[in-house]
Amino acid sequence: MTDQHRADCLGFMGHPCVQTPNLDALVRESVVFDRAFCQSPVCMASRGALFTGRYPAAIRIRGMGVLPPSEVTIAETLKRHGYRTGAFGKVHLTPEQYTKNQLKSSVPLLDWRLFAKDACLSPIPDDPYKVNYGFDLHIGCDDLGMGLHQEWLARHAPELVTLKPTRYDEPAPGDLYVSPYPSEYHHSTFIAQSCIDFLKARQGGEPWFAFCSFVRPHHPFEAPADQIARYDFDAVPLPEAKGGVDPAFIPPPISDAIGELEGYSDTVIRRTILHYLASISLIDDNVGRILATLRENGQLDNTIIVFVADHGEFLGNHGLLRKPSMHYDEVMQVPLMVRIPNGTGRRVSGLVELVDVMPTCLGLLEVPGHPGIQGRDWSNALRHGEEIDRKDVYSDMFDLQGTFTGQGAGPYGAACTLRTAEWKLTIYPNAGMQFGQLFDLANDPDETNNLYGDPTHRSTREELLWRLFARAFQNTDPLPVRLTQF
């Protein structure tokens, strides 16, 4: 898994200059989903949905939060079926800022009990399969929890521990800089090496599940100097403005993000994109190392490989950076490919959701799920080359509250989106019915012309609003299972 990774920032997805040779080669043996969408374009809710196969409202992660221990993850499910499970890098089913500021830990923690009191989590009986959400081994490394990476650096390259990032003199985003670490000591490499060590120890017949989750290309926009040097600066394309961000239809504080790029030169904008692409190239290098380990161990032909991201990144489109709560495809659409041993490569153009990943993996492994899973199992369609397509996809976001951080929510707020192959409707349910976005994707795929206030499209807006409400209703928790009529 990568974090905040645009679907189009990969060679096999058509980017003109990003360097991802290892992932591009993997495509030849994989099913690539050209239109996969997350259920919330923010880290925790999206990851919770992917891990459980359930929608954010059902698992009660409303943007950010804590995954309740009663939820069943894919790691827990596989552990109960004899798999050895390991998580390496960013899991983010528990809050990073709370871990750092309240628990005073520089290492990510997955023990739900540490968060239970303040998060008002209902306790559950002790269960060894639920410890750390089902992971036997957890070597965490996330945005704010770099403690284990720093310990690794102190052992292998102590001279690097005190180095500071290189920043630029001209006006630029505060999170744009050159990493102080070369590629071999960057945290992306540390995460991959932790996963590789786990794979090398899996030589017997015991089945295993590894979750290797990179922190990048999530901002800050940083990368090692040696990765940046791989690129021709002038060949990096500047972003298309695209438009469609009239603040009259987008409520504050979300609209506060509009126009951030106006104060930066083309050089700074191009450099921001370059750093983003260079961080992806480092990840691709490490994917190659992981694949080489599987090949050397004779496990590649008996391993299902999923490559996915939790959500996207604006990267300058619509004049935006990062992921403020405006549900354009840049932040909703994610890369997704699945390699099945002895499978053949193909592209799927139909709509799929990240909640489909967990049940599909279980289906491929012939491991039963449970009645609370809401995603669709596409395993038979993958095996037999059948059609894969949803009528629509749903994504939402809740207002973020900084209860323990003392910070505002920033440009994040409640938003609900329904996307079909031809149309997209976004509403802002806490802001009033005058706010919203409606795009005719068939004729305006770049989402440049907001038709929400256009009276000639009122009937389309009302039909999509009904469909959005229907999806929100259908996405509610199916548990507990109804046993009888009364």
C-alpha cells in the first residue's frame, strides 16, 4: 500500500515521466482496475474500510478515529485460519497525534485498549486473534511515529540521525524539502526491509499475510536527492488547472484551500510534483526488492500480490494540493492491481470500491468471511475473466474534530459523493443545500464545469441525490443479523 497516491502517477496508468519499472512489469501478470475508488479520501476511514470490507459509517471511523476492536480485519480473519500475519509501516487504524502527544510514544501503537477510555470504545473480551487487530508482528512507521526508523538509522548509519532536510529559499509550501537520507536509509527502504525480513523467515509450509505500507508519497513532498536526480526537471509536466472550484458552491473551511498554488512560481510547483514522483520511484525500487525476495525464496508463484493506495492527491489540479474535502477524482480514485499466481494480465474498466478488496482476497484464498462484510467478492470474476463493474461508487467524509490536538480541522469537512460512469454528485450535508457539485463526466471528465446550480440539470441532480441517499442507507451496518421477523 502507498499513501495519498494518485491513480495516474504510475507508468502503467499512463503518466508521462514517473519511473515505476517494477510495478509496470508486474502489470503483465496482474488484473489492473482502471477505475477503483476509495470510500473516504482520508487515511483512517479509507484504511478501515479496506481492512474490514465495510463502509466507514458502519465501522464508525468518520474520517479519523479509532477502529473499534469488535471489527474484524482481514489480518484477524487470516490469523484465525492459520496464517502468520505481519504489518510493516503505516497501518493507521489508531490516531497518530494522540499516540505522540497523549501517549508520548514515537512508535505507532495498535493496542486499542490504550485509546479506549478517551475514545469511548466499548471493551471486548480478551481474544488473542484480536491483539493488534490481528497482526502477530507490527513494525510501525507512520507520519508522526518514526521512532523505529530512527532506531534503525542509529544502528546502521548513526551519522545520519542528526541531519536536517534541505529546504528552498523561494516561497514554497512548508512541507516541500529534500530528504536528509539517501535512498538506502530512507524510511521507505526501512519499511520494505522489515517486510523482507519477515518474508525470509517464512520458509516452511505455514501460510502468511504481509501488509507492507509505505508512508509516501503522502506529504511532506520530500524524497532523497538521488531519487530526485533520476528525473529531468524540465520534463516534469505542470498540472492542468482544470477549474470547477467556485467557492460559492464549496463551504468553508473546505473552500479555504482554494488558490493555494497562486503564490508559488512554476519552478516551485514543478519541484513539488518532482518530489512526489521521486518518492514513488523509491517505493517502486523497494517493491522490486520485495518481489526479488519472493522469487529467490521460491514463493512468488504461490503468492497473491495486491498493490493499492488509500486515497489520492490533487498535486496542483484544480489549483489544489494534498486532499482537502472536495471529492474530485484526483483524491477519490486510487491505483489497484491484483496478481494471482498463474494468472494473466488484463485491464478492468468497470467501477470498483476499496471495500471490495478484503472479500475478494478472502475469496481468492477460499477463506470464508462473515455476514457483516459489505464489499463485493470479485474472486470468481477474476479467475474466469468475467465482467467486473458496479453501477456506482460511494465516498464520504465527516467533519474532523481536534478534541485532543487543540487544532482546527483545516480544509476538511463533511461531504458525500455518488459517482457513476457518467455523472458525479457531491453534497456538503452540514453546510446547506446551496453547496454542492455536479459534473457531467461523459462530456467533462476533468470536472471543470460545476452544473449543481444549473436549472437545466435539476432533474439529474435530484435523481443522483436520491441514488446517493439510497447508497448511504444501504451502507449502514447489516449487523447484528436479523434472526426472525419479530
